[in-house]
Amino acid sequence: METLLRIFQRQVSLSIQKAFGSAIPKEDQEADIAPCMQEGHGHYQCNSAFRFSKLLKKSPYEIAQAIVSHFDRNTCSKVEIAGPGFINFTLSPAFLSERLQQQLEDPYLGVSPPKKKQKIIVEFSSPNIAKELHVGHIRSTIIGDCLARLFEFLGHDVLRLNHIGDWGTQFGMLITYMQEHASGVLKGQEPASLESLMRWYKAAKQRFDEDATFKKRSQEEVVRLQSGDPEAMHAWKIICDRSRVGFQEIYDLLDVHLVERGESFYNSMLKSIVDEVEQRGLVTLSNGAKCVYLEGFKNRDGEPFPLMIQKSDGGYNYDTTDLAALRHRIFEEKADRIIVVVDAGQSLHFQMVFAVAEKCGWLDPQKVEVTHVGFGLVLGSDGKKFKTRSGETEKLIHLLHIAVEKARAIILDKHPDAQKERVDHLSRVLGIDAVKYADLASLRTKDYVFSYDKMLRFEGNTAVFLLYSYVRINGIKRKVGKEMRAVLKENRIQISHPAEIALGLHLLRFGEVIEVLARDLLPNRLTDYLYELAEKFNAFFRDCRVEGTSEEGRRLAFCELTARVLKQGMEILGLQTVERM
């Protein structure tokens, strides 16, 4: 289904062509159309007259008059020229009603499906083995899941990759420590939680830094692991498996699904990566390490900044692994678009990885679009990195459980006699939705302040407000007591009241918002849209009675469309809905 913006661009562009013909080059004839910023001025505005003024040697007002005189007004109730040459279009209720009915019948709810299905890889979450997910992982996990859901909704082939840190020298010291203090775990005879692994990791790191003998044994263990020693590999697999159990607890709570493809997956490819980069003549030796220096990349002191692809001891690092991952995704996965959701602090690293891939001929930006989706920090009320009262980094599982318990307290305060099973379900939905929405509603590229109190409010731009609006719509349908399938079969959407027109116009812009989200990868575009949708529905609910009126059938159909768009938008954000609160 074509969006309103596209319809107007096409219609006004045709008017420009009719009015001026070859006087304006064909490639410049596309109209500049945007929604009116102030509703009183109309619904859409065209500013093209100003762009053509110099070329045509006419005033913008004269040009606007010519465009309007050739415009087919069937879609509009009013077309006006404002000021020196702005053209304002007000859509007719009849046209809006017809488009809304089409949107109701459209499985994509007015969103234009892509002309070509793409293979899109979204890499997100990516924790490290033997370390618990902390508050810093929440943004990558939630934003990445949202973008994956978006492209799945649009019909693309999406691969959700979890690029976990499951390889490296740190495993040598952890295995060595556990051989002394947790040998039963390494033999598979005793259980171990992710919390225990993290505690052992910290102790191992301290021993590694202070004990030369332990350090040497750890380094020898790394050599055994890298050479594929069966005992070392078995210990490594035990540690990875125990870590995955802890990760999955969080993913289940967040309803996030991922395909694990850790750093170890690319081990066999690393030598060929270095060989290919060398063959391209891109390698410079620096203190025995193999580095790539690219023009334009400098450190904070203005000195050339390298991408190190092989260390002086012959080992590889995450620069090498990320190059291998990118090459594999391009040539083996045949990706059309690759999105890496990692914090903004890694921006320079990914710019360099992408640049080296181009230099090596692996990445052709005309064929494969690669994007680093960076994001800011999660802050506490003091404006500093979010931490526990003791100064430790907040564990993500604790943060989520607190949100659920705070939601439970709010529910029990309002409904003290509610059934436990219902309270359990609702508190989980409200708590997790609140955390997700607060993150997604913040501009991705900026830091945001984490606040349980703000995110669990029933008013304002919160998940709870959206859920309440969705529940209110379902309450209207239950109150009327009619089977919705029969209502939709017997009634068509027909709007006329100002509150209906405002809501209807906003519903029809759902497709435009989804297009912008797919282009800019900024989830707050969708949260802003849904918040405004909920507000406009509440205004409609206040001003336009549904039950027991002559408009009951058509307004019920209108409510059904609103519920569908609201629910679909929330599903793209990764939020669950409830029918009652």
C-alpha cells in the first residue's frame, strides 16, 4: 500500500511536469513534500516553488499558482498557497476514509513491503563468556532485537547473530585457576553458575597479575587450547556451556532470540585474513606486530592509528576476528546489509574494519550496505554510569528482576485482590516492557538516565501508557459485545469528526514512520509515533462515543485498526501486549 507521502510526491511531481515541462530537468521534477508542522495549515506541504524560482526566473508564488492549477484535487478538500509560495494540502474525509479502510484490510497495515527481499544480518548483544551480562549490554540487546523485528516484519531474510567473546588468552588463566579450585566443574561432575565463573575469573585475573608462576602456567594453557588439546578444549566447552545457561535466562526474560556465532567460529579463517591483507600490500610491521595504517585514521594525539591484525607473538586479536566475520558474512552468508549494534565507543574500530575490507576488495558499498549502529551510555540519577550502591556495575538480571517487582507493587496497590497468576504475568509484561521502552524511546546516539519511577508511570511517553491505551480499545470492544469479524464485514471506516480525522491521518502515517526507521535505524522514531497515536486515540475516545450510537459499527472498525497498528508497532519494539489491566 502506497503511503500518503508517496501519493503526494507522485501527484505534485506530475503537476510540476504538466506546468513546466522540459523547462525543469526531469531529474529535478520530484516534489518536496513533508507533513505540515502545524495542523491548522493543512496535512501536507510542498516547498518546491522556492527551489525552482531561480531556474524559471519567476517568483515562488507564481510557480506555486501554476503547480496548483495543474493539481488533481480529488484527494483534497482544500489546497491553499500560504505566504510567499508554500502549498498546503488538506485531505478530504472521504479520501482518508477510503485509505483507512484499505489499511485495515492490508496485512502490512499500510506499510509498503520492499521491492526486493534482502538478506540482512544484525549482530547484537555479544557478551563475553564467563562474564555476566550487565547494564551495558541492555542497549545492544534491546536495540538489536528491535531492528531485527523491524526487518522481519518487512519480509526480509534476517539472521540475528550473537558474536560472543568465547576465545582468547583469558581462558588460559581461568582454566588454570579452576583446575586448582573447581576441578569438579571442569570434569563435568559439579554444577557452576555464571556468577561463580565470574568470581573465579576475577580471582584468576588477580593471580595472573601477581603470581609469575601462575602467569606462566596460564600462558601454557593458552597454547594447549589453541593447539586443540582435548583436555583444554573440554574445559573450555564446559565454561562456555555454563555461561550460555546464564545468558539464556536473560534472553528468555527479554523474549530475544539469537543465533550464536562466537569469535571461535572464525579461528580457522584468521591466517588467511592476514595473508590476504599482506598480499594487498597493506601491512606495516610495528614492533613486530602486523598493522594496517589507513589515511585519515589518527589517535587522540593526531598520530597515525593502526588496525593490528597480528600481534608480535604471532597471535590474533579482535581486529582480525572482526575482519574474518565481515568477510564471511559477505561471501558465505551473501548478506545484502550488515548491521552491527555495538556501543559508540567502538565507532573508530568499525570504521577501520570496513575501510580495510574495502581496500582488500571484499566489501563493495554499492552491493553490500554495512552500518555500525552505535549507542550512548546508561546513566544513573547522578548522571554517571549506572552502578549499584556499592559502586559495582549493575547486573542485567538484577535490574530486570527489580523492574518486574516494582511493576508488581504498582499492580497490587491498584488491585490488591487480583489473582496471583494474573499478577505474575502482568508484572512481568509491565516491568520488562517498561525497561525496553525507556531505552528505545531515548535517542540511540545519546546517553540516557535510567529511572524505574519514570518508566513505570501510567502517563507520559512510557510503555505502561501505550499498554493502557491498547487495553482501553479492547475494553470498548468487550463493552459493545459484538463479534469483531461480523462488525468488520458489515461496516466500513468512515470519518468526519476532527478527532477522527486527526487519529486517521496519524494511522495512515505508520508506513512513513516504518520507512524512516528502516533507513535511519533510530527506534525512538517509532516510540514517538506510538505515543502520539495513543494520545490521539484518547482524544478520540473522549470526544467520539462508540457504544450505542449510529456510528457504532464504523467507529468499532476504526478502533480495531488503531489496536492493530498499536500492537504491531509494539511488537516491532519487542514489547508484549495484554488484553486487560
